Amino acid sequence: MHEVGIAASVLDAIRTELNRRPGARAIAVGLRIGELSGVEPSSLRFGFEALVSGSELEPLRLDVEYLPRVQHCLDCDARFHADRYTLACPHCDSLRGECISGDELDISYIELAEEHA
Amino acid sequence: MTNVVPLEQKVLKENDRLAIELRERFAKANTLVVNLISSPGSGKTRLLERTLELLPDGVHAAVLTGDIQTDADATRLARFGYPVRQITTGGTCHLDAKMITKHLDGWNLEELDILFIENVGNLVCPSSYDLGEAAKIVLLSVTEGEEKPLKYPSIFFKSKLILLTKTDLLPYVPFDYELAQRNARQVNAEADILGVSTTNGEGMREWMEWLEKRVSAVGCR
């Protein structure tokens, strides 16, 4: 259960961004979480809501894009979702492949409300 | 008006920044750093005890060992004459790069050939934190069940070496060794897989060779 710490890092990043933009308020934050990242989205949401509640950032929406493991086959160049960790290429059965997506733990965007003078 | 600002940064940016600093320090000092990760009770500390005993003379090693509470592991490991420090996380379920930086204070990395980091016993959280290591090593003991790589894919995916430990117990437990290897391969086709027993010594030579090969690859000693 390290998702509370992960959520705290997300809020730190938001506060850093808000400090650079006086007058702005955060409405939402978007994360990309891969299935190999070791982070469980529902636990993260729980930690996120607990930390936001009662803070100056409330209300703040959390958008999570959960990404499956995607393999790239080095023999036939196919890209495929490695369902249930079966790494064999569905097109040519090759096991020679590289993982090109699925271990993300990224902040993709922040949605801000900005006052304009 | 609202405005969507693309941020495109790692959630653990601060940890990653410190890990990059550590990796540069380790590379400059020619120190091989390995990060040992497993469930509690898979034999990380026992493996380290045997490893420190078997290290050839002239190899300079040190250990950082993490636990939520107690310095029991540091006490066990200090008997071998190498520098050992306990990192007590006080509830945190993993080590992070900041803890490593802090606990290296006062150690001269130039004098170290190899630094072992024993993470907190946990198959989930330590996988998210880069400690600047050259390799994560995951241990899976034969008393745990061969499906662990599929249940905890993140750490098996990120490890360069998968150690199947306590192999001396294979005759007594319903552990399908071949299936465990296959499951590990499904998640990570490139990792090395070794079976080891600190009790009967099986696989220890191969494990020491795995380490020594990497020590000589980073250093020019």
C-alpha cells in the first residue's frame, strides 16, 4: 500500500504548477497508470481523495487512464496487448518481443481554471 | 475559463531525479549496486549472509538493509566484517532513493566494489521506486507458490535476475519448479533465472558468478 505516497507526489506536482501560475486553481489531474507499474488505481483514488479532502485543493477530480501491457514483436513487427501476460505474438507465435507500454506512472495533464486580467 | 495544461512528467519525478544522481555516483565510483526484493521470509537476509561469507578476499562490499522496524537484520549481517547499515522506515513499505542517499552519508563509494540493498519485505511497492541500482533481483521461495510472477508481474518484469530460493525444500512442498520458471518467463522473457539453496549450497556458485561477472563489468579492478 504505497498509493498514499504516490498520491502525495501527485499533489506536490500540482502545487508546484500552481505556484508558477498565480490566480490559477486546479480542477482536475490526469494520470496514466500501466498495469505493470505496481500501482492499483482504486487504492490510489482512495489515497488521493483522503489527501485532497479538507485541503486547499478541494474539489479536485482525478482522471485515470489505465494502460495494458503492449508488446512489439521483433520478428513480424506486430503490436499487441499481452493478455494475461502471454507474451507470444498472436500473429507469428514468436517470443522475441519488447514491452513498449504498460509500466507508466505519469501525470499527463492538469486542468486549470485561470483568471485573466 | 479552464485550461488543460499538458504536464507529461513522472509521478515519482523527485525519486527518479535522486535515483539518477545515485546511479551517476555509483557509476563514477565503479560500484555495482543490486536491489534485493521479495515477500517477507523468502530468504533475502539469509542469502546475503551466505553471500558475504562466500565473497572472495579483496572484494569490498557493504549492505543497506531496510525494514519497517528493528535492526535485527543489520545485527545478523554485521557479523561478516563488512559495513552494514539498517534503514528503519517506520511504517513505509518500501525504500526510496532519498533514504538511500541519506544512509550512504559518510561512506566512500570509491572503496566499494558492491553495495547490496535489501529492500523491505514486499512484492508490490518496492517495484515502483528506482534506487539507482544496476539490477533489481527478485527472490521467490519454493514455499510461496509458483503463480507469484503472474500475481505480482511488476517486480518480476523489472528484475534482471529471478532467484528461486530454498530449493532444498522441493521434495517436501508441492511446488512445480518448471511451472514457476514458465510463469516468470511469461512476464519477463529476458531475466536470468537461478535456483539457490543456502542450506545445501545448490546454485550458490552460479549466483556468486552472476555477481562477480557484473562486479568486474562495472569496475576496472
